[in-house]
Amino acid sequence: MKLNHDCVRDLLLELEEKLTINEHFLLPHFNSLNTVSKHGFDDTYYSFLKLLEANYLDGNYKYASDELIHLSVSSISWDGHQFLDTIRDNEIWSKTKKAVGSLSSASISIMSSLATSYLKQKFGLK
């Protein structure tokens, strides 16, 4: 399955808004996400798992008989916030997507590096 970068960004933005210090995001809340409505169940689910695997989210998940039975996210990790802060700005995100649009694929780290370059240009740091 291909990772949908827009879905990853939208999911991080939505989780940042919805997560609290005292409450975890749990599996029963999954279908109520706006990201699911916008990108579909499969893309959102896959993005969630990949963000957990990449340690951009602090949490865990568990399967039984090839079915997800537990999903818990307590927070966005430091690395997750670093990435989100790099791609948060709509103009920076658009430029980043346009730059990688001609490629067949681009990793999250490449997109983050590009976005960082655009941010530096925007602030006159490069």
C-alpha cells in the first residue's frame, strides 16, 4: 500500500488538536476522525500504523487473528512534532508536494528536508 502524504499531514494536525494530557486516543475513536472522512479508512489506518512505526506517535497497537484489537496513542512524539512543524504551513506544504510531484515516490525524510529548505528560504536563513 502506498503512503498518502496528505493523509499523514492531516492526521498529525488532527491528532495535535484532539489529544490531551489526560486522555489517550483509542481505537473506538478512529472512525470519528475527520481524516477518515477525507482520506478514507484504509489510508488513515495505514498512516496511523506507519506514524507509530516511525515513532512520530507515542502509542501502541495489537493484533489478534489478523485483526486490530487495540490502538492507543498518548501523544505526538518529539520527532513527530518536529516533522509536523516543518510541514504545517500550507504554502510550504504546497511547495514541497509540487517539488516531489514529478517523482514516482518520495520519503517522509526527503519531504521534511525539502520543507525545511523552503522554511529557511522564507525566513531568509538560506
